[in-house]
Amino acid sequence: MTANPIAETVASLMPRAKAELAELVAFESVADPAVAPRSECEAAANWVADALRSEGFQDVALLDTPDGSQSVYGFLPGPEGAPTVLLYAHYDVQPKLDEAAWVSPPFELTERDGRWYGRGAADCKGGFILHLLALRALKANGGVPVSVKVIVEGSEEQGTGGLERYAEAHPDLLAADTIVIGDAGNFRVGLPTVTATLRGMTMIRVTIDTLEGNLHSGQFGGAAPDALAALIRVLDSLRAEDGSTVIEGLDADTAWEGLQYPDADFRRDAKVLDGVDLIGNGTVADRIWARPAVTVIGIDCSPVAGATPSVPASARAQISLRVPPGADAAEATKLLFAHIEKHTPWNARVRIEQVGQGQPFLADVHSPAYTAMADAMRIAYPGQEMQAAGMGGSIPLCNTLAELYPSAEILLIGLSEPDAQIHAVNESVSPEELERLSVAEAHFLVNYARSRQV
């Protein structure tokens, strides 16, 4: 990295950043009380609030959002007449999944092979540390040249929309000239990337009932309708033979134009087993950035352990549908409901419940803020040019902010590059990426402030 005062300051702050990230990762802040106690999220929120206060932020508050979670807000005033930049991250995390599959404890930041492992290290507790590093570097080198608002969400991973509803009810709170979402990631380590598109999402639960109770499979099997078999048929109907998502009325043929994702690279990043085919058609970029994707993320039925020879009376599944830019998530949800109802066999009783929903997002990568970020990336990543890629995941708040503040520019950066393995076991963050992106964000704030000077 080319020597410069901001970069040197960030480098000197990295040991502190690691210690702070370790403290934050230690909270099992899963925003689902069925998985982790609410006290863990409360403790993480208070940690974030204290960190903002220690950096001189004003009006620091724990916002009680309509979904029962807490988001953390703070304001750092800049020079008179300076633009306002909103910095976003979230402190809630995905569940640890199979703890035995973690090489080191999921909520204990552990250094291994040059990376820092722990749930939330990249997604997105590391994103908050990134913002702190950038601001500290600026304060040590002449001051922060913009006014800064920080919002750290407490239920992003649940998709329950608490912060979106709160922002809609308090439209002045998060108003800014530019918004930096620190919850995306580089296309790969060392390649500076902004995320130009996000797929939206809808989350539903499907319950199928066929009998008043389980029945002996020898006495009744063959004529009694099997609820689990009915559910399997419904789930199978959501995919074509090649694995492509097929929902009547939902376009699944859009092509991605721009940075491509070679099959071999994707197989390596996704850790696809030898000999197992990728699913879908078109390029990998088409499939993960420009087209819908359905995933069955959970099934409730009789477990194998302790199973009895009986016909299941009821079965339930949770389904995630990723919705590409250009499609409307609410309309996609209606199409998904209709598809499931149409494909439920044997006149079985089906109940469908919507759990969460968020719209897709499309950025204008030719705006002044993106130009300022491209210049900053050149400093933080010498010899590299900023790339624009898509992201298959969803950040529902982006569209809410775009609707509330139509003149604001929204940029997405972050630490969730492929090696981070977010949402999986053994999630990790690259400290080099944390350092470089912190330098990039600091220079972006400088560049952006200059671009707005009259």
C-alpha cells in the first residue's frame, strides 16, 4: 500500500481494531429469541453506542424499532456547510449453525492463517469497525471533513423490516447527501469493488396438513395422503430439471452485463464438491446477480432419530426467494403464493405465511460519489481500478433509503468477499481488507467533501 498519513494511521490502529472486533464478536447477537437470548443483542447494541460516544458522537440513541429490535444511531457534526454522509452497518448476526463444524469457537475471534475467524467478523460487525477506523484516521489527520450519521441495525439478518419502518416514521433522522452501506464486499480479496445491484427477497413459511394425526404406515400407507410427500412435490415444482428457479410469471432469463464470475472460481469459492454440477443455466453472474433464486432453508417434519413407521399428518418448510433488480418483490411474493397453491397435490390443505420481504436495488455507478470512491480505491489498492459487481443477497434498507431520500447517492462496500464465507460456519474477515477498505472510506470522505465545495 502506498505510504500516506491516513494509511499509516489506519495501520497503527489495527491492533486496537482487532481487540474491539473480538469484544463485539463475543456477543451472540442473533435477533431471534428462539436462537439466542435478547440480552445478547442488547449488550451488543450498548457496546456500539458506547463506541460512538467515545468518538464524540452526539445524540447517540438506542432506537426501539417496530420488530422489537434496537438499532443504534449517532451524529458527528462536521464543518459548517459540509455535506452529510450516513454510514451503515448491522450488529446482529446469523446463527452459529453446527458449532461442532467450527474450527474455533464461533463467538471467539480467532486468528488463523492470516484471517480473523468468528461469527459476524465480516457480516457485519467488521463493517462497523471499518467505519470507526476510517473516522479515527481522519480525526488524526486534520479532522472529519463531513458531517457523519451512523446507523447500526439490530435485525438485518432476520429481514423483519424494523429499521425500515422506523426510518419511514422518522424521515429526517437518516437524511443524508450520500449513504455508505458497509454490508457488501469485494469481488475477491484485493480487488476493490462496489456493489451495483442487490437482489431483493421474500421469505415465506409453507405448512401442509393432510390428516388429523400421524397414522400407522402399514395399516394406512398407500391411501392416506402423506403431508411430507405433498410438501416435497411442492418444493420440487419450484425448480426445473437443471435446477433453475421456475415460478409461473416470474422472469428467469435476464442476463448480467459487466464483471463476470468464471465457473471454476465460483466452484472454488462455493466449495462445490468434486463431480457435483452447478445448477441453473446462463453464466454464473446471470444466475446469482440477475435472476431469481429459490432456496428451501428449513423443513419441519419427523426427524430420522426416533422416527416411527407412520404417515406424516403435517409438514412445514421455510422458503427464501431472491428477487432480481427489475422485478417487484411484492409481485414476486404473489406469484410464489399462487405457484405453491397450484402445485399442492391431492387437495391437501396448505397455509402460506410471509415472514419477510425486501425490494431489489440498482445503483447509479456514474454519480459523483462513485467517482470519489473510485479515486479513493486507487489510493487504497495501488494498481487496481474499482469494479462494479452484483450481489445476490439482500439489504432491504437500501430501497427504503432510496425512496426516502431520492437525491442521495448510495454506495455499497464491505468485507464480505468470497473467502469470508458469511452465513456459513467458520466465517472470517481478512484484516488486510479491513485495513485497505478503511483507508478507502477515509479518502472517500475527503474526496466527497472536496467535490461538494462551491
